[in-house]
Amino acid sequence: MTIRNVDARRLNVKGLLIAIGLPVVLVGALVATLLGTGAFSRDSDLEDESLWLWTTPAGEIARVNGLTAATDVRFELTDAAGNAVQIEQTDSHLLLREIATGKVSAIDLSTLELTGEAETAPGEGVRLALADEGAFIIDQTQGLVNQVDPSTLAAIGDPLQFPAGLTGGAFDSSGKLWVGVPREGTIVQIEPKESGAKTVATEVVAEPRQELALTVLGDGVAVLNSTAKKMTTIRTDGRRSETDVELAGPAETADTSPGTIASVTVTDPPSVITVNDDTTKSFSISAAPSNLLGASVEFHQRIYVPDGASGLVWVYDLEGKELDRIEIDAGGGPLEMYHTGDTLFANAVNTNAAVVVSSDGNARQAEKDRDDILGGNAPPEEEESGDEGEDEGDGEAAPEIGPPGAVTNLRGTVGDGLINLSWDAAPNNGSALTKYTIEGAGESWEIAPDQRVLEIGDLENGTPYTFTVTAHNAEGQGETATSPSIIPSAEVPDPVGSVEATANSDGTVTVKWDEADGQGNDVSGYQVDAIGDGGQTVVGQSDSTTLTVPEGTLEYGTGYVFQVTTLAGAAASAPSSPSNSVTPFNVPDAPTDLLAESSSSAAGTIDVTWSRPSNNGRDITKFIVRAGSQTQEVDGNTTTASLSGFGNNEQVVVTVTAVNEAGESEPAETTSNTMSEPSVQISGDSATANSITLNMTYDDGGGEATCQLLRDGQTPVAEGSCDSLTQSGLKASTEHTYSVKISNPAGSATTGNRTVSTTVINGEVYFGCDVDVNNNYCDSVDGVSIYPSASQSGNSLGTTNTGDRYKAYCWTTGDATITPRGQESDGYADYHRGKDGSNKWVKIDYAANAYIPFVWINIDGVDKNSTGDLPAC
């Protein structure tokens, strides 16, 4: 079971101070390291209750006003995207720690000047704490608590030394620092002084080497002992309470919480536990199990649970009734939660979304990427580590979940009245280990799963002892392992001196020490323990004065110190003083999500994208993209590249490697073809009386392709989509010859010709002198005259009579209305019964340009007074 205590950021700045000047002092990566596991800032005196919130992809911070939920400043941090930084801030000071390098910078917010720098061990294991009362650099790995000047970072007094492997490190409302010492089972209150830090109080809250998580409350502190499944609460007035808690699985707790009620999130099965002194409640929540389910907090009598997997903040009352689901676009990443004054903030580090919650529970969305503010238009993901004893995923089907297996390599070394037991982790069988129980010498102990070393004292020299070790998880207890008989002895060698550790670029760590005095005993070898992140394990034995810890044994990016025990047969010295801190590292993992594809806008070009891999303990400084014979390097914050100069339709092997201090990663590899010349075929056609459409099938060659409709092989008449093209404005009953030309940046191609006709429309002549009328006028005419234009002036092209049929092309209007009836000298005559007078003329296929009055022709299929679908000329 892992309880993550994530560093709180205090980004409470008045005005626009941080928005100008910082590029001068920020060199390198500046990304917050909070991974959505319940980080909180302490109460702020700011009138506007604003906080600066981080956005990982953009590499920028944005100030969000807690009263208006409006972002009023954005600021890009140079080279920040994708890297890790711890940020601590008050109204006047800003402390930044670059996780990969360990460099700490101090900035005075009243002048925006870089006022101090300090070096710490790189990687996790060091944290900053900052309050108006003072500043601390806490080396959790070494067990050192250093008070420093918040402006210069110069040490104030001597550091306080505690056993290696501290936890927590946050200020309470009175300006006192609290840290946990799991190896002693205590928590310590520390007060900053002008002459240096002083320990104010030490409280025993657990048996030594149990897993502790410390939460600083609005009133006092709460300590979760996940090994013994207990919560201890100590109030500011000295009242102390201890109560059992039902931990059914891995838990998340916050470093600080604004209320007086301590809250714990159990991530699987999802539930919440609240503790108010000796009163505890537990209730299930509707979230799904997820490592993005963060630490819950009590805020104004409501429980807020951040859930990055579902993009929600779940809200419950103290009885476990669901009150609300606050939606927030988490982008598949964690949700961080903070508070200042009477405002709660939820921040999605993977997106530009945030939520501001007021004391009455009202939630408002806050967009961090507004462009209409100072810093607008700025450019628009980390690693997960398994618990001790957890199996690494290998892509195969998950094993059946059950109780853990037995520990292995259970062994012991002896000293004067003491025995040091150690063992290798038990298989967790699909459920995270919660503790080890040890029995022997009439005693029993419970210790955390990452503590695989136990010193047992007050024993009789010369008396044999055996001990049993049993692993536990949420499914029950595993098989018990029994040690061989071990006999304490007063005849022990001296401890070694001058232990020095070096992290190597191949992922190994070399530990060296001075040869020990056996004090009359034959020194048979040395045992080396690694201490880091609150845990202690044996990493090997050596018969010389050096040991190389194999790669992968220790977690990359986490700080460790090493202790060496001198062995003389079964006898052993006291452990040496801790070594210097080192952070193991190795080459990065191979980039993920590699995609290479033909550029759609440039011939001979391949566009490549990928996702940042685990950096394995050192910042990724660059990526090397290789395609064919070409190589391109991009900086470690960039995950895109374009490579050009290849031929058309060339298949290219593309690799991307990540580079850090240790060297190049294994390559991620894929293949891609460059853009090829396009091709197109006419697959069909359709027509109306005035338009023709060609349908096509085509291959765009991987580029942005456009098509042209060419008439008579050369004249473009339409352009656009390569699915179909249409020429409109045509005449009916006409044939046209077309081809289609397709083009992309790599070239073009043209189809053969295709002849298509618009819809054929026919008409029939009707003139009554042939059938209905016999008068003097009929005796004087030969039929209906056809003219070269829509006018009766000029010479006719000839005549036509009833029953003659023609293709009709279009209609137009003439210079006068023709009436097909009237009074003649020998009586009234109707030359076209039912036909209305009209000034329309119809162009027909009598000659090249031949027009007939509409009153003397009827269009097939429609009323005699309608031109139907015949288009206008």
C-alpha cells in the first residue's frame, strides 16, 4: 500500500508580479511535480485568494482568481514543458527546485530578482518547505532538515539529523514544521529560529519502521499508520486521539488539509475514510479503481475526491451521500487540489482546465489559457512506480489475485545483544503488500512493506533465536518463512568508515568504503543497505570494499543513501554512517506512440510525432529522429519533427531515440511512405437539363489533393473535391466532352475523355392552320417561321409545321408577346387551343442558331404553357 505525500505549492501572489521578469532567472525545466495526490497550500492572507496553476503540455503557469474564477495572467516558463519542478511560495518569496538536477533557486517576488541558489541531491527524496516564518530544505533520504534563508538559501544554524528516510514536511498554521520519522515511529515538530531550527516536540505515533503518512490539518496533525491500520490525531491544544481505520486497499492522503477532519482515499476498492479525533466513518464512492484517484479532503463539511481517470471531482457530505460531480477535462492525467483562504482549487495539469470551489460548494470552471490577458497567446505529459513487492506489468494477462507468497532469503546478522533480520520481497500476487509481521524472541512486530530490514535488540548473547516473517495484502496473509537459528554475540567487528556512493550512467550504483577492523574477528564480508523514500532494503553483500548495485534494483529518479555493515561470520557491526545521497539513473525508455506519416502538404516529406517516455532519473535533453539517411535533433521539450528531401512514394524507416545524461534510449521504430503522385478515374456520371456531374474514385497519394474538371481536354470549368465535380449553366440536349485532372504537391494525373449529354428535352410544333383552322390567313402562309434570334424581324431560316419534332436547348424572351389567336378579316381564329400568349422563344436543333416562338411548340411531358426543366438560355 502506497500513501503518496505530495509537495504543496504556495502560489499566492498579489498583482502581476510573477508575470514579468522571470525569464531572466528561470533556466531549465520548471514544471510542478504534484501528481494529483492531494497537495494543498496552507491558508493565505491574500485578499483576492488567487493561486498559480500549472499546465504541463504548455509549460506555463496561470494565475486564477479564487473570487472570480477568472485567469488574469499567464506566464510561460522557459524550457519547462515535460520536465519536473517543485514550487513553494509565499507572498514575498518563491522557491523552485528542479527535480532532475536538484538545483534550488530563490526569487524575491517584490523585486523579481534571483536572490539565491543551492544544490541538492538530484531526483525525488528532497523537498522544500516555505512559510512566512522560515524556509527549509528537507533531505528525506539523508534524514537532514536544513533551515535556510528564504532569500539567499544560505544555511541558518546546523542541520537537524534524524534517521534516514523521512516522510512529510509541511508547516502548520502556527508556523511550525512537521516531519515524520518512520524508522523511529515518531513525528517531530520543528520551529525555525534566527540561530537555526529547533525541535519543539517529538510524538511517538507508531512502532518503528511502520508506514506513516503525515497530514497537517487546520487544527493539529493526523498520522495514518497504514501498517497497523490506525490514525493518530494530535490537536493544537494537546488533545490526542487514536482510532482504528478500515484500510481495504492502497490509500492516498494529503500533506495538508484545510479542515479539522482527516480524510483518506482508498483507491481500490474506491472508498473514503474520515477521522475526527476518535470518530471514524467509512463509505464507498462511485469512482472506478484508478491510480489517478487522488487524496480526498474535507472542506467546509464536504468531502472532495479528485478523480483524473473520469475527469470528475466527487463531492460527498460527511455521511457519505453524494452531493455533486464536478466535471473537469483531465486529459487522462491527475487532478491537483489546493486551497487558499475560503477557496478550493482543482487543477488538471494535462489540460487548460481548472475549477474553483467556494465555501458554499459552488463550482466554477476556470480556463487557464485565456488569450485576452497578460501573457496570452502563450503556447497552448510522468512516471508511475509500483509499490514494494509489486509485480511489473509485462503486457500479459493479469494473474489471479490472492494472498502474497512467502518472503525469500530470510537471513540475519548478529551484534552485541541484537540481531538484524533482512529478506527479499514476497510476491504480492496481484494485490499490493500492506505490511510484514515478524515474530520471535517472545515478541512481534509489524513493519511497512518497503522496510525489509529489522533490528531486534535486548537479546541474550549466546542464545539461539529463530524468527518468522509473513507478508500481508488486502487478500490476507501469505505463507510464513522461518529463519535459521541465529545467535547474538558480543564479539563483533567495527563498522566501516567513509562510505561513498556514485550513481553510474548504466543504471548501477557503486558503493565504496574503507576496510573495517574486525576487532579480533575475521571479517568475512560486508552487507550494503539502501535507504530511500522511507524504506530500507539490503541490496547486496561483498567480500571486498566495493559493491555495484545492479541496474533496475533501485528506482530511477529517487534519492538513496547507503549504510554498510561489517560481517564476521554471523556477527555483524553496527551500521555505518550513511553515505552521500545519490539518485540512480539510466538511459530513458524508448519514446512511445510513435507515428510517422507522409506530409499532406509537402512532397518528399515525412511528419513524425511521439510521446515523451520515462526519463529514468535524468531530464531528457533532446530527441534524435532518423529517417533514411537523414537525422534531425530536437530539444527535449519537442515531440514533433518533419524530415524532407525524399523521393515520391519512398518507403522510409523512421526511428526516434530519447537522450539524457546517460545516453540514448532504445529506438522507437516505424515506417512511412512519402507522398506519391495521385491518380483518378471517372466512375460514373449524371446529368440534369442544365448540368453534368462526374463521379470519381481516386488515390490522393497521401497528400492534399484537388481536382479540376476540364472540358474539351483543356478548359477548366470546375474545381474542388475529388469525389465529384459538376458543371452547371449548360443547355439541355447537349453533349460535352470532359476529363478530370488531380493534383497534389508530388504531381498530377489526368483521366481520359468522357462524353456526357445533359437531359434531352423534346418539343413538338403545333400550328392550327394545318388541322383546326381554314381561313384566308392560312392560305397565305406556309407554316411557322424559324428565326436566327428571338425576334420576328429579319429573315427567317425557314418554316416548320404541326407534328415536326425538335430537341429543345433552352428558352429566352423576345421583343414582343405573341398571341396564338385573334380576329381575322374572315372571322375569329384560334391557332393553338389552350396556349397562352407568350414572349418566350425556344432554341431548337433546326439549325446552328434557331429559335421558334414558344406559342408554336409544346415541350414533352409538361403542360403546354410550361417550359418544364428547360433551362434559360
